[in-house]
Amino acid sequence: MIIDTIHHKRDHQYPYGETIRRALDYVMNLNTADMRSTVEFEGKNMYVMKQRPMTKLFEEQLAEAHACYADIHLVLEGEEWQGFASSSDLNYAVEDKLKQSDYILFEHVENEGRIRLLPGDFTVYWPGEIHRPNCHPAGSVNLVKLVVKIHRDLL
């Protein structure tokens, strides 16, 4: 997992790796106001989605993980809280669609940490890392964000 701000990207890019740097460079130059909901920039291997979710309380939002894709979550507008956790035999999966749709959902995860993201902040979750996006302690809050999906073959 990486947490950083896009404003410091140039200072901190050395640990990201080439693919993450390429993805961040692409979204930094993207006209997000006029973009379609999904834009492929390296085919199905790397694409970006513009999302406008209403946040939920942590207790209402399921955690997730992916086997094939890494995620970059970049907040454009609003405030997002995310949960993150390590794999554990005590995590409780409620839906496993890894083979069909590359996601598994968890109702409960052990030792979950939380982080607050403001506009310009981003996180990177590698394949297999559990994360709970689109949360806010106040419940429903408007959020605008980009989610970049990067296939593991590029990592």
C-alpha cells in the first residue's frame, strides 16, 4: 500500500515503480471535467474510472480485494476515509467473485486501519491487499474520485 498526495508525486516517485509513475502522469494530465466514466489508456491492462459515490459509514461499506488488478484511488473532490487490513484467517468474506470479476468482498476484517484522504491524496493497493473505500464517519458525503486499475502483468 502507498499513501501520498499528487502534489508531492514528483518528490516521492522513486519508490512507486515505472507503471505507477506512468499511471499517475496520465491522470495528472487528464481533463477530468469532460472525461467519460471509463478511459482505457493501455487497453484492459490499465484504465481509469471517474466515480461519484456517496460515502457510507465504515460499518455499512464492505471491504474488498482484487487478485488481478492493483488500484490507485485519487480523490478529486470531497473527503474520503478508507480502511485497510492485512490478510487473516479471521477475515469474513461474504462474496467471492475473484475468478469471474476480480473482486472478493469482506464484511469483517481483522485489525483494520483507517486513513483520511482529501483532494489530491491517493492510495495504491496492490493485488491481494484488502481495502474499504468510499467511507466517511459522517455517513453520506458526496465524493468525486478517480480509480486507476492496473493489471498485475504490468507490475
